Amino acid sequence: MSEGTHPRADEIDGLDTLELLQLMHAEDRSAVAAVSAQLAAIAAAVDAIAARLRAGGSLHYFGAGTSGRLGALDAAECPPTFGVDASVVQAHDAGDGEAEDDGRRGCEEARAHVEPRDAVVAISASGKTAYALGAVEEARRAGALVVGLSCAAGTPLGAASDVAIEIETGPEVIAGSTRLKAGTVQKVVLNMISTGVFTRLGRTYRGRMVGVAPANTKLAARAQGLVSDLTGADRAGAERALADSGGSAAVAVLMLRGGLTAEEARARLEAARGDLAAALGERTVL
């Protein structure tokens, strides 16, 4: 359990800085390695969440403290990375303090935001956070899919979830500081979930961020580069297609690969539910 005392706790104050960092690094590596035992559960969660989103649902993260902030971070990264609307992945972060113990608040927030077609990922290092459990209770009542992500085995959160991802990270170097190993592992798993889901939904293509929003110079250059890479167009041609597409790299690729106007390419992509491979005829629309 992350709340336990580390076996080397009594030595820590006597370690020099390098030794302390070596200990922390070794603990991080062992915690991330523990994710491998839960890959099948993570894959099941990805497929189940993708099915909900494919049917028009949304993904909701619920958590408090570090867990809530990590959920908020992952949700915030989805629109610029995958080109989805901000409503597709929503974070509900109770923050720190008493709210963590408020199961009723979790229940009320889930009731206000979660619909039967949605998916919920409740995040709690201990698997016992009342706010997260309250959200899970209401989400299940509504008929939503529930995934529980915790850093301990046999938790109430896991028992209440349709898919339980329980990764035993062990005691932190600083007892109870779950922003350390537990937070690292939660970030790793959330990366897997969101990236896996949107890859399954065709929001990436051949390992490229074809949903990227060219909101700054770096991202505009990335969009131009991937359009050139995927179509063989020179820089000027890729930039023209991007301008005509309104900045959509996926639409630009379709225009150049299919000899389509921007309107035709956009309509084809919409018919394929945003799946570029399907719009290109490389697979059927799921």
C-alpha cells in the first residue's frame, strides 16, 4: 500500500542527494514495471471505452488530490492531441482537503454529468477515496461503463468497477506521498487509456497526430510535416492543403491522397466518424 512506510525509511535522512535520487529512481522503475501485470485489464478498458465513445458517449475522469489533477491533465491533452471536442473527455477533480471524503459530492457530480452511454474512469491511489466511490456508485446506477484505477489490490473501487485496474506500487519513499510512484503509474496508465482509445477510434494514423490543432508555430510545422510525409506533397503543397482545410491535417491528407475538395474530404471524414484510415478506404468504419 502507498500509505505504508518504506523499508528504508529510517535511512533516508542519512542518504546523500545522489543516493536519495537513486532510491527514488529505482522505486519508480519497479512501480512502472508493475503495470505489465495489468495490461490485459487496461486493454479491456480501452476497448470498452472506445465502444462507448464510438456510440456517441463521453469519457469522464473522477478523482481527488493528485489523482484528480492527473485526470484533469490527461483530459486537457486530448483536444490538442487527437482533435476531439473538449466535451469528449471531461475531468471532475475534487481537489484536496475535505472534498476527498465527500462521497455525496462525487455522486452529485456524476449525476449532473454522466449519461448511460458514457464511460467513467475513477482514479484513486488507495482505491478507497469516498469522492471517487460516490461517483462510481452513481455512474453504475446510470448505466455507464465504470473503470477503476488504483495502486493497491482488492480495493473497494476495484470491486465496484466493471473493469478493475489495480497496480500494486508499494510504499512511497515519503510515506503517503502518492504524487510519487502512485502518481507516476497513474499517469502511465492514463496515457495508455486515452492514446489507446483514440488510436482505436482512428484519431491517429500510422503513428501520427493527424488530429493535431495547429495552434502555434511548432504545431503548424508538425501538421505540415505529417501532411507532407503521408502524401508526398512538398511543403508548399501541404501548406496550401492545410489552409484550404481550415487547419485540419486529416482533411488535408484526404484532399491530397484522394484528389478531393476540402468540402468533399471533410464530408468523407465525417462519414467515417473521424477515422482517417476508414475515410481512405483502408478499413471499414467501425
